[in-house]
Amino acid sequence: MIEYLIKGPLWYFSLAVFCIGVLWQLARIIFAAAKTDLSVARGSASGGAWRNVFSRFVPHREIAPRIRLQVIGGYMFHLGLFALLFFAAPHVHFLENHLLGFGWTPMPHWAFIVAAQFAFFGLILLWLRRMLNAVSRLISTTDDHIAAILTFVVMLTGCLALGQGFHALNLLHLFTVELLMIYFPFSCLMHAFTFIPSRAFTGAWFGRRGIDA
Amino acid sequence: MLVVLLVLPVANASTPQQHKDYPQGVSSISPGSDLWREVRQRDLPISGITQVQGVESGVLINADGDRWARFRIENPVRYAPIVLLVVVAILVLFYALRGKVGIEGGLSGRMVKRFTDYERVVHWTLALLFLFLALTGLILLLGRTLLIPLFGHQVFSLLASASKESHNLVGPIFLVSLIMMVVSFARRNIYEKGDLTWLLKGGGFIGKSHVSGGFFNMGEKSWYWMVILIGLAISISGLILVSPNFGQGRVIMAISHVVHVLGAVILIAVSLGHMYMGSIGTEGSIEAMKSGYVDINWVEAHHDRWAQQVKENDEVLTAEEFARLHGRIPESTDNATGQS
């Protein structure tokens, strides 16, 4: 019964909420009424957009020493999670069998383990830093904490199911993934889809005004 | 499939030439059992020749394996829970008799910065990973004897699989956080003059006189080096156990297992004392790892030499300055400025 629920109705429901929710959120941003900029352009908006998209991958020299932990932890977590999500063998097989109908070469098992370790370590560092730094703690919302904890729980259940020998552990992992998919569109996790457009928008605004930032 | 070409004396023992008294064609019910018994129990070297390339692939039966399994069941599995329960009992008894160790004059509200954000992140990372590894490790060590009677074989096998996989994955991260701990804290934990006095006076628990201490006292320094050295031993032995394909034989694996379990049990037992002292055991201690600041009265009570330094350097914050730093504006200031 539980297996049927998790693999059947709940999976399709969470998938629908995720897809519709993400599309709705993106559409809301794209079609939001923006004021027409009547000022005379002092620079290229598109140039500013492209520059901002890529330059923000590296922190500003002035603040880099103070945010070293966040930068290193951030890259470890996001790159590790990306590799896990799209190149871990169980995920590739799942995407092929349940979603896409085609697959690709997964990474070897040792790389899978290293990626998981990077993701875990990065997330722990980032979340602890959020909790322990007075300013970060003050500006953090409930959504930030729920998103971090939910992501951690998904990774932890995935880690527990690594042996692939117990169906119950695989189901537990899938269940937590479904919870995350339902929560995703309505949370700060949407930054996975919005960080590039957001940077481009800000960069275009800066570029048009000739701001070198 | 293991293919072993052993030159066994027992093979000769079964030839007709040496058993002239026995009639031909008589077979025992299980002719193999005598052969394998001889393989296990004879005193000759038990390694043979094989085409299979690998560490100890010529060993048909590892007789030491039984001895190792018996040792594991009779020692670590039997004594580890006793050691941990005794430590818990001592702490409960100590708390019942002594209670929370207070600060003379109570907390003043004036604070001194003790640890940076980074140092606290390193501490809690190591602590969280350690707790996770301790829990999963104890499930693997004691589960067969303690959990199977409680939950049955099916639940235990699921728990054991989950614990093994997560323990092996998280272990190497513990080593990295241990290295971060060395880099962040080693310099201030080098023993210095006066530390021995602290030890001789039992850290203030023997007698009622005050014991002098610097930024870290001898107890904290000893705990730190214990974590680093035993932690490294546990990590290295763990890596040997988790990567059996690097050429290490069974003996090295067995020794690593002993080091791993012994080190882990010692570290878990002492960490219970550390957790007690850092939280409910001593007034004001937990604040050091929560906010990074400690009360000046706490500093004077436990680290008087450091207290002298921070006073000389004018590093003591007023309660209001501390509250502002942490986004907690005192009420009196709110009223004066009209802020909500």
C-alpha cells in the first residue's frame, strides 16, 4: 500500500506540482509588469547582463577573504549535488526508466561517493555557518532552514540507501525526494532556476546605466 | 571462483599406499570434512599456490578468522557497552552530588570573544560528524547482540545496511574536519608552564582552591590532543577497512579493526564527559560555542591568565554592546531611541 502510494499517486502528484509550480513561478517573473526605462542608455544592457552572469561566479576581491567559507562550501555543495543528481548511476537509471526514456553514461562508483561527500560537507558547512553567524542567523527565514533541512534529509536518505539492498530504504529516499519536489517551487530553492535570469536582469540594469559593478 | 592448487600432506594421507589395512572402495559419508579439517588445523603454513592474483588469494581457509571473530565478540562487543554505561553512571552521580559548577558572583553580562564563526563551524562540523559516526558505528558493533533481540533480524539488517553505507561515506569527511581542527586550534593547545598545576589540582575539582588557566586549560588541551590523535588513528584505520583493495592483508585489516573500535569507544566515552562539562556541567560554558562569546566572570573563574590579557587589551564588551552585535537591542535603548 505504502509502496503503491509512494511510487504511484504521490510521485505523479509531486512531479506535477514541481513542473507546474516552477513554470508558474518563472512565468510570474517573466510577465511581471516592469516599468519602461525611459533614460538614455549609457552602455550596453546585453553586455552588462552577460558580464554579470559570469562575473558573479567569483566573489569580489574586496570581500573574498571574509566569505571564503561560504564560497568554498557553496561550490562543494552545488557541484557535488549537481554531479549526484545527474550522473549518479541510480539517478541516471531512474530518470531513464521513469521520466525521460533515455539515459547517459553515469559516473563511476568512486566518483559518486566523492561527489556525495563534497555535497554533504558543503551543506553542513553552509548550514552551520548560517546558524552560527549572528548576522546570517538574523536574516535567515524559516524557508531557508526548511529548504536546507529538507535537502539534507533527502541526501541522508539517499546515503542510507546506497547499498541498494533494501527496498524500504529506496522508498524512504523517494518519499523525501517527493516532499522536496512539492516544496521546491514555493521556496528559496527556486534559485536553481532563477539565479541566471536574476543576474542577467541586474547586469542589464547596471549595463544600461553604465555602472561597473 | 577461487582456484587453489595446494600441496597438502593430507592428500597423501588418503592414498591407498598408506591405508593398506582398509579395503578398496570404502567411502566415508563426507570425505571432504577430513580434508578441510586438516587444512584448518595443521601447523604448516596454510598458503598455497594459485593462478588468482591478489592479496592472500593462496590462502584456502583463514584459520585466524575464527580467532578474530571470537576476540571481537568476547572483547569489544562485550565491554564497549559496559564502559559507556559506567561513564554515563559516573556523570549522573557527579551531577547528583556536585550539581552544576557555578561561577562565583554569577554571570555579569559583560562578554569576551572566545571563538570566531569559523572556529565554531569547524567545532560543530566535527561534533556532528562524530555523533553520526558514533551512532552508526555502535549500531554496527553492538546491533547483533543488542538490537536483534529488540527489533528482530529484518529491522536490524536494514539498520545495519543503512549504518554501514552512511558510516563509510561520512568517515572521510570526519578526517577532513579533523585536519581543519588541527589547523584552527593546534597553536593554542600547545602545553605551557602552569598546565601541570592544573592537572595536579584535578582542574579545581579536588579541593576548593582556584586553579589558574590560560586560554585553554590542561583538561581542554588534553581532550583536544586526544581527539586529534585518536581521531587520526580511527580515520586511518577506517580508511584501511573501507578500502580493502589497496593490498592490505587480513592481519592488517584485523589490527585496523581493533584500533578503530578501541579508539572509537575511548573517544565516545570521553566525549560524554566533554559534552557534560560543556553544557549542563558548568555554568556559562555552552555560550562559547553558541555565540562565540563568554562572560568575563566565567573567564576569570576558569581561565584567569587569559582574563588578565583581555582586560589589558580592553576586549571586554558591555551587555549592551554584546546585544547590539547579536541583533538584540536592549530595552532601555529601545525606549530611549524610540525604536520598536
